[in-house]
Amino acid sequence: MRTKKGKKIISILALSILLLAALWVGGCGQKKDAEKGENGQTEKLSGSITVAGSTSVQPFSEVLAEKFMADNPDIQINVQGGGSSQGIAAAASGAADIGASSRELKEEEKKQGLKEYVIAYDGIAVIVHPSNKIDNLKKEDIKNIYLGNITNWKEVGGDDAPITVICREAGSGTRGAFEEIVMEKEDITSKAIIQNSTGAVRTTVAGDKNAIGFVSLPAVNDEVKAIKVDGTEANKENVKNKSYKIARPFIYLTKGEPTGAVKAFIDFVLSDEGQKIIEDEGAVRIK
């Protein structure tokens, strides 16, 4: 038979065990919550993103991707060209996480479940060789040059020399926007020399004193001369105030609502930091 003293000792031991158990459970719970909280704060993005499409948007995507990857080392972003039409198709099919377009989507393309994000605005500069004395053309004259109706520079106030017409390939967003704005959907002359990138157009014009071409505004450098159109200079300020009429949007496209790393990258591009990068690289920020 237990004594009162023995019962008291057992009661104290039992209570102590219960208190220790409670403290242990509580401590474990706090540790778990702390780990959960730390994970919520330090959770890192990981995976890969493919961006494909417009060669005019491509240089911007590359710079933006470089900065985003530096901040998120577990993310790999692959940036590819191919043209706006290919970028739209790649986003629609899932071949690319993000499609890049430098033209507005056609009605049939808008029916493919794509979500559009305008990330910047860009001017399309009409360029000639620096030695060409022409520094201004009417939009109507540019149209007639690309229709093949005007074939000599003397017809628009230049030297007596045949015009070499340089154009982007079918499917190019730059060409699509040029056809929409300048050509008003009329066909470009079959005599035009076709190049498959912005850089190739610029290089060709730089190497031919009688050439004319069109490129994304940020692609203009000292090798070529951007002419005025209807008296308005092709520059960022005139694109922004809409006085320069040959302009278009830069668009990112996703199949439905983006998630995870893709959403985070697009959010970054649309952030103040991303928009400043776009502005520093020569396009017009959207905000």
C-alpha cells in the first residue's frame, strides 16, 4: 500500500512529465512555424523559361533576362528570335513559355487563348545610307517606293540613282506593322531584297548608298541614317507623344494566365526596374 508521501511524489513526477511534454510539443510547433515562415520569405524561384519571337523585341528580352537571372540564379531564361508570327504560334502551341511580338495580333490569333502584355512601344525608323542627301520623305512617297511606283531617288529630290528596296521577311512583326501603317495592306514590290532580321536590314543599307530600309528605332546607329517622315523625326519622344506615326507595341504573350517563374519574369518586366531597363535600351516605356 502506497503512503501519502509516495502518492505525492508520483503526482509531482506525473505533472512534471506532462509539463515537459507540453513544452516539447510547443517547442516543436514553434520551430515548425519558424521554418515555415523562413521558407515563405526565402523561397527561391527555379526552372527555365523560353522566350521566342520578334527579333526587334529580342535584344530587350536578353537584357531583361540577364538582370532577372542575376537576381534569381536558379532560373534559366532562353531567348530566341524567329519573328513575331513564330513567337505568337510558339506561345499558342506551348513551344515557348512567352511569345514576343512587335505587331498587333490578328483577329484569328486573338482566338487562340493568348494573354497579351504590352511591355513597351517602339518606332519603326526608315533608314538610308548616311551619304544619301534625302533626310525627309512623305509617308505616301515611302509607300510608293515600296510599291515599286517610285524607283529613282531623283523622283523624291535625291540624286539620279536607282533605289534599292530592302525589306523584312513575311512573318516579321516589323514588316507586319510597316505593312499596316505605311502600305495600308498593299503588297510590297517583288523586287525588294528580303532580309530576315533587323540587323541584316541595317547592314545591307549601310553597305549600299542607294538603299532604303526600315528597322526598329533602337537598332539605328551611325552606320545608317534615320530620315524624318512627314517632317517628324524618328525618336523616342515623338513615339511617346504620338507625333511620329510609324510606331507599334512590343508584346509578350502567354497561353492563359502565367504562373510561377513566368509570371515573376513578366511582373519584373512591367515593374519600374524593368521599364527603366527598356527605356535605357531605347524603347518607350509604358509607364
